[in-house]
Amino acid sequence: MRKFEVVARYKDAKIEIPARATTQSAGYDLASATDIIIPKNEVKLIPTGLKVKIPSNEALFVFARSSLALKKHLMMSNGVGVVDADYYNNPNNEGEIFIPLYNFSSKDIEIKKGERIAQGIFLSYQRTDGDDSDGIVRLGGFGSSDNLLK
């Protein structure tokens, strides 16, 4: 089962659960949970106020919305984000999804609360023969795949 949920720190912030724009849309639109300024030539982590429950053989792949670069002069600093199933409810940040945006313009850019900035697409993946990752547990939040319990 796949399910977006609001994290505890935003429970009263009226965060909207992502939806697809049309019946043929692949992605679920992800929006900013707060108003935020991204200074020129800097990267900011944009909170979404959301976490996502995903089956163990899937991940949520996060892509910039196509209009982000043209209209806002912003891009995802990591190109594509990958939200693993074990990121959900991690002890560091409850599994909140953040979008790292880089401002490549010559001025500060404002993102408003509720502004759609990315889209998440659920994809399944396969494992190779000899994969020995069973029993390894994630210990942290955003960017935590270097912090594991073996």
C-alpha cells in the first residue's frame, strides 16, 4: 500500500496530501510546507511536511516539475531524489520528504507555502543475485544511507 501522510510537526499546518493532476499523470505533485526564500546561487532544503509509506520493493522517485527551471530558475540540486521504503518513520525526522532546490538565478527566489515544486513517481525495483543487504537498517533521516546498522 502507498500512502502519503502529514508529519507530526505539520499536523496543524493544513498540508495537502499530494494528488495527480490528471488521470494520465504519472507523478504526485509535492508542494512546499512553508514560505521560504532561496538566496541566489544557494541550495535550500524545502520541507514538504509529508512522509510516504511504500511497499518494501518500491521507492518514490522525486523529480523537479517541468516549469521549475523556466519559471523560477530553480533546479533540484541532486537531479532526482529517491525516497526508500525504510525512510518512512525514521527516528531523525519521521521520514519527512525534503526537496533540495538550487537557485541558479541572479536574485533571491521566493517559494510560497502550497506551491508545487516537484513530483513523486512510485517505481518498483529489482535486486541482484548475491545482494546481501538483508538485515541492514537505516538509522537516520535525510541523506542517511551512510548511517546504517549492520
